[in-house]
Amino acid sequence: MRKYSKLIKRFFIGIIGVYVVFTLVNQQKTLNEYNDESVELSQKIQEQKEYNGELSKQQENVNSLEFIEQTAREKLDMYYPNERVYVDNGM
């Protein structure tokens, strides 16, 4: 009877040990996924901050004459009177 009791105790201790190891492995895997996601989101935040900085610089230059002239030339195809525009169709 005593031998049977020790065998049952070892069996339950073994099952608990396997459960603990399995749980720790799963938690470590989950933590690694969260860390990867955190790094990815940090990179996206940095990229967005850089983009916001570019937009801020562009916003400061919106009222400058150079910006207005460049926009008129590129987007509206407007040019000064008596100005000749040459277009290279070779490309």
C-alpha cells in the first residue's frame, strides 16, 4: 500500500511538473509575440513622427512664393506669360 501511495504522489508531481513547464513555455511564447509587436509599433510611431515633421515643415512653407509657384507649375501646368516650356517625350 505504501509503495502504491508513493507511486501516486510521484505521478501527480510529474503531471504538475509537466503542466508548469507547458505553461511557462506558452507564456514565454506569448511574451515574445508581444515584444515583437511592441518593436513593430515603436517603428511605426517613429515613422509617423518623421512624417508629421515633414508635414510641419511643408505647412510652414505653404504661404511662401516659391511653394505657390512650384505648385502652380507642377499641378496646374501654369507658367509665366511669354515663357517657353520644353517637354522631352523621349522618356
